[in-house]
Amino acid sequence: MKASDLLQRHRDTWHAATAHVFLDAVRDGILPADAFATWLSQDYLFVCDLLWFQARLLARAPRNAQAAIASGLVALEAELSWFEAHAGQQHIDLDAPPRDVTQRYREMLRALDSASYAEAIGALWAIENVYFLSWQHAAPGAPAYREYVTHWTLPAFAEYVTQLECAFDAALATTGDADGGAATEQAVLAVVRLERAFWEMAWKSGAS
Ligand code: HMH
């Protein structure tokens, strides 16, 4: 099994997470302000959780994955400052409590600490690949959101996602695969489903 097999085998699940109506609205400039504010504040909480998860993952990563994971950590920390600056400009409260899906995502990242390294690096690849594909779907984005679209579609981000895919493929090639990779496939699918639910949560909060 390779990462690309998981994209092909679960095309509909990936599509639901990366072509969500939230992203159509970003592209078309019709996103309700509340939906954007909710996304920003919840994504800030998510990135805090992801930074912690990724730091724990680095501590058990094989040599071939250290550069990708470490560079991602530096980028995530910078991203938190970027979120803080944007939230400040737009008077968005970053102290909002986690919504249900944000909390469930937090718990999944915690649970991955005791899963195999292949599951954890697969989940990390899925997290970042969903964002890469999603923001490409929204490209070029209405002017108000163009900076966000650019952030996750830059060549450097594409390169990072490719590095994670290589690290994931290397893990898949070397692990014993006692269960035929079923646990890893489920970990990736759980991420992609949570990503869809995350857009849905932000979108619904703008519609209400
Ligand atoms: C929900 N998934 C979510 N937020 C993000 N910022 C990323 C992935 C990419 O880091």
C-alpha cells in the first residue's frame, strides 16, 4: 500500500473534505463573516494541538522523516503568530472554546500517540494533504481570502506535503503490516472525515 492508493481508493471521502461548500464560498467571495471567524478561531486551536502532536511524533520519527517533521514544526509555530496577527486585525476572539469537532480532533491526535508510527505519519500526511487540496479548490479565492489561499498553495507547502508523503510511503514499506495496513488506512480515513466535519462546523455556524 502507498499513500496514493489511499487517495484513489477513497476518492469520494477525499472529495467531500476538499471540495466543501465552505471552500466554494471562499472562492466566490460569499462566505458569511461568522463562518470565517469560526473557522479562524477553531483552526487556531487545531494548529496548537497539531504542533504538540507533531513535536511528540518527532521524538519517535526515524532518521528519514526528521527533516520534514522538524521543518513542519517551525512552520506551525510561525503559523500561530500569523493567525494571531490576522485575528487581531479582524477583531476575532482566539479564546473561543473548542467546538465538538475541534475537541474530537484533539482526542484523535492524542490517541495517535499510542498508535504505530505508520498510522501517525499517515495521519499527518492526510492532515496536510487535505489542506493543500482544499485551498487549491478555493483558488484563486476572493480578494478578502486570497492570502489564506496563497498560504496553503505555495510551492513550499506543496513540497512539504510531498516530503510527508515520502516519509509515509517509507513507513508503509518498512512496517510489518501485521494487519495488511488496515489500521493505517483507518487512521487516514478518520482524519479525512474529521476534516470534512471541520469545514461543515465552520460553514453551519455562518448559516445560523
Ligand atoms: C483543520 N487541517 C486543519 N487545519 C489546518 N491548519 C491544517 C489541516 C493544516 O495545517
